[in-house]
Amino acid sequence: MWKVGLIGTGFWSDKHLQAWSRIPGVQIIALCNRSSEKLKQAASKYNISSDQLYNNIDDMLAHADIDIIDIVTGAETHVDFVRKAAQAGKHIMCQKPFAPTLEEAEEMVALAKRNGVRLMVTENWRWLEPFQTIKEVIDSGELGKLHVARYIHTDYYTPRMEPEAELPQPFFRTMPKLLFYEMGVHWFDTWRFLFGTPKRLTAELTRVSDHIIGEDSGIVMLGHDGFYGFMDMSWATRQKLDRPLGEQVRAVHLEQFVIDGSNGSLKMYTDGKITIVSKDGSSERVVKAETTLDHEESHFRLQSHFIACLSSGEPFQTSGEDNLITLRLAFSVYESAAENKMITFT
């Protein structure tokens, strides 16, 4: 039985707790958060004993009988929490973004290695249904040699973040690096999952909304050997709105993908339908009529992978060490845009 202690019972933590509660051989033992009210709410929902609720990680590590620490807090807290968990001999699943700097990420990887514990970054985007489906198609070879990939993410989110609007994650308003840090790590990790790591990157960024200080729109060109692609991403565009936004200010996340290959083209529509257009362009076969950004199920797949690898000794898909590459890509977006230059990777 793998025994879990989770730190950070905020907005996204319920998806973690749902998944842990469904995985055989796993038990949620303890919860940690500064807010006693949030602790009590989560404990009540998941039947956690009241004597296993902690307001700081030191107390949880000292008193809770756990094997795993699941860190679901902001990136600025990760180095301290990873250090303490690693020194206590606990395996670690750490929320993305992994770290606010590459140096801190490297420190956490070294801490885990030095203390002999396993460390995985919680990158759930690659585990979402549409990207798992796209990966299956690419791996089947049906598309042939890949030529161009076009990844487009649209939302009308940041222009609605007025000061009086209630947001699930209000800290978005004050993040100096926003779209390609908060969401970009997802996109780059998924890109690498599908196509491998690019050799070159060039970026342009802009800020549309007056309610934030970071960027909310940008385009990134990615060069591979014999293959290129781009990400056209925005939280401030009306181009693909296909539903009423409603009174609550929430993310919509309308995503499209087109992958051109020598034998056909894969198309993912904003409604989640995935098709393959034939080589001669005369027909379009439906791979799946509908897929969804199934966040809860993606966490079940991700956390099941974490437990399976702990049990078998196999490497994690998104180990801390692997995520250094993803972070390097995300940070390079800002370097490229600020200095108007191409960034190369070896």
C-alpha cells in the first residue's frame, strides 16, 4: 500500500485527490494546508482523519505515516517543500510549473537524487484524451513522414479578468510571465511527447488585456530536423468562440491541431473530433467523433503511471530531470521574444 500526504488543498487539488482515491493500492493518509477551513472541507470529502490534518509540512513529515508527498502548491514553494520531503525520504510528485527558474529546478533534481527518492512533475496535458489519441496515430505510422504541425489554443479569458471578477486562480493577474509559463510548460511537454524535443525556437509575445501584467498571446516557431511546427496561443482572442461564456470568469481552452504528413493529415477540431484526411485529400476518416480535455481522467492516468513506476522501478515519463528540458523551452520563449533571436538547443 502506497500512503500519500498531499500539500496544498486549493483549486486544483481535488483532481489529485479524486485520482488517488481511485487507484488500487493507494491510500490518502494526510493533508496539509495553511487554511484550516480548506483542510476540513477536503478531509470531509475524502474521509481523512481529523488528526491527520496539518498546517505545515514539517508537522506532516514528523507525524504522518506516508511514503509519497504530492505537492499541489505554487512554484515559488517547490524548492523548500521538495528539499524537506527528499530529506525525509519521501517520493515526490510536484505540480507544474516545476520551478520559477531553471536553477531551482536543477536544485530539486539534485536533491531527489542525493536523497535516493523518486521525483516526477505533474504534467497532465499529455495524458488528456485527445493527445493520447494523436500519439497513437503518429506512432502507427499512418501519417508517414511528418512535415508540419500547427497547434492552436484559443480562449477569451484575460480580457474578462477585471479587478472585481472572481477568479479560480487570481494570481494570474500579477504573474510577470503568464501564458507560456503557466500553460506553456503543458504545451511544450505535450509537444515533446508527440514529436520529440525541437532543435530551434523563435517567439513573439504580446499583452492584450489591461487586467494582467504578463503576456496573454504569442506565437512560437519550432524547428526539428526535416520538420517544423508552430504554436499559436492566446487567452485574449474571440476567433473560435463557439459557446456562451457565462457570468463566471473561467478558462474555455479551445484547442486545434493539424499535423501534415506524407501520407495524410491529422486534424483535431475545437469540439474534440479527430480525423485523418487522405493523401489525395479526397476523403476524411473519423478517428474519434469526440474527445475531451478530460482533466480528471488525465490525472487518474498520470497518477496511475506514477504508482506503476514506483512499484516497478521504471522511469517516469515526466521525471524532474526530463522536465528541465521542458522548462528550458518555456523560458527560451521569453528570451527569444525579448532579444528578437532564435534560440538553439543541442
